[in-house]
Amino acid sequence: MTEFVPTLRQAAGQVLVAGFPGSEAPPALIASIAAGELGGVILFKRNLTTVDAVPATLRPLIEAAPAWAPLLTAVDQEGGRVARLRAPVLSLPPMRRLGDLDDTSLTERAGRVLGENLKALGFNCDFAPVLDVDTNPQNPIIGDRSFGRDPEVVVRHGLAFGAGLRAAGVLACGKHFPGHGDTELDSHLALPRLKHDRARLDAVELVPFRAARGHIPTLMTAHVVFDALDPGVPATLSRKVITGLLREELGYDGLIISDDLEMKAVSEGWGVAPAGVLAIEAGCDTLLVCSDLEALDATREALLGRAQGDDAFTSRLQDAAARSLAVRRTAPPAIDPNGVRGEAARELEEELRVRLGAGEP
């Protein structure tokens, strides 16, 4: 049997992951999924009225996807302040607290129990763990989302958390390559710049991402300029950073996902759709457009337009779509009709309360 080959329009859609308003996806979004012209969705608190309602939100999307293109169903569920889902889903402390305990078996169990909860709801990807090394106390966006200030602590616990998610059948996504831990600006609001030389990046920022090869199936890029790598160009849009460093030098062969292209770090300087074209050209395989459906459609059309008449870009776009499809086929989403079984989550939460001290984890 020959493998299905997406059309160019389908390839342009398969590299896109969309956010949407409300608890029900717009009919046009479901139609795009059914046509094979959208690769995935990401849910936020705005979509999640209650945990029990999540399957009703995801089911029509999952069922609309063609057999050849299982949907990426993603959520940011790190623990601490970045947690879109509440009880009965496992409630975790900030990852810094797990790093401080330095019990990798506990961290792996946290990833596995969380993954089991997410999988039951219909998610097949968690945008976690954070692999940034927190070396700047003034960082407004990373802080205790990081496992620690020591790269080796971040490696141990990032890989353990990812292994737990993998054991539950959920894709882990390490973020934010090549490292967002020492920035002084929030890339949601502005374009941060890191002035460290390459020796410092090799010794600190890049250590967890180098270790991710073969262990973490997807990585998310940072909308950060690294002067030592490609001055003036955010990592997400830089071929030197994504293809040259991550793919060729570090040998990473998993799926590369852009951070949200609507973030001001790239949207203000480049625009969402043009940034999408540049990100694919740089070596990203999947693009996040997390709320603006018009921008999503514009990005699909921009990718298609660039591919028409440009053989090199067409090849890169088809490669990106193939990588995305290959990873998603390893973990197709499925909703457990029995729902989230919370016993393991409650037991782990109690253990964390004891080990971390009194109060909520």
C-alpha cells in the first residue's frame, strides 16, 4: 500500500496548530481539520469551562481528522502557575520545587500521572517540560517554571518528566530552545536579546537541549535573539539557529515547534504570516497560532503562496509536514470513556504535600 501524500495545501495546513475562542471550535476550523488542512489545536483556560467538559470540546475535532493525519491536541500543563487544568487532573507545584527535591523517580512519576490524566481527556501533547536554565532572578517569564539554576539539574528532571509523559502515551515538548532562562524581557510583550558568547551558551543554555536528543520528541523555539548565534534574528526565524545549530550541530531529529507567532516578539516586527514562512524556512516543522483565526488562515495562504514556484521551499514545507505527521502517528489522541481516574493523582499530591512541607503543592 502506498503512503498517502498530502497536497501542497494540505502540507501548508499540517504544519499549523490553532487556538480558538470558546468551548466549541468554529465550524470552519472543524472543516479545515476534516480537509486535512490543519495539523492540531491547543486549548487554553478560555476553552476549558470544566475538566469534565474537555472531552466534549476535543471529540469533534479528533473525530474530524482524516485517518492519515491524527490531530495534535496540546495543552500547556507544566505545574505551578502554568496549569490550564484543575482537579481531578493532577495539581503539581512549580517545577523548581521538584528540582530542589532532586528525586528523579518522583519527577518521572509526576510526568506519568499527569500524562495519564491528559491522555484520558483526549490530549496527546503537553507543552512541557521547561528546559530553560533559570540563571536570572529578574527574568519575568521563566523563574520557578525551570527545574533549577544548574544545567545538570534541569537535564535530570527534564528528561525524567518527559519519560513519565512518554510512559503515559503523551508527547513531551521541551522549551524554549536555545534557552529563555537569562532574559530580562517577556517575549509575549517584546523581543528579548541574550548577549552571552558561544562558550557560555555551550556551558549553560544549550546543555539541556543537547541532552534532549533521543529523549524528548518535540522542542519549542524561543522568540529570543542570541547575539552569538544570529544577531538581529529571533531564534524561531533563524536558519543558523534552528537548522544549523539544533538539527545539524546538536543532531536533534524530533519535531521542532515554534512558540506562538502572535507573541509581540515576532508579530510586531515581522507579522504573523510572514513570520510563519520564515520559521518554516529556518527549519521549524510546526507553527503555533494561538488565538487569531484570520492570522491562521493568512499563514496557511502565505505558506502555500511561497511554495508555489519555489521548489526549495516546497521541499522544506513537505518535509516539515512529514515530520509532524510522523510524530503525531506515534501518539494518536483518544478519549477514555471512563474519564480521569484521580486516585493516583490524589496520592501523589499528598506525597508532595508531605515532602514539600505543609500547605498546597
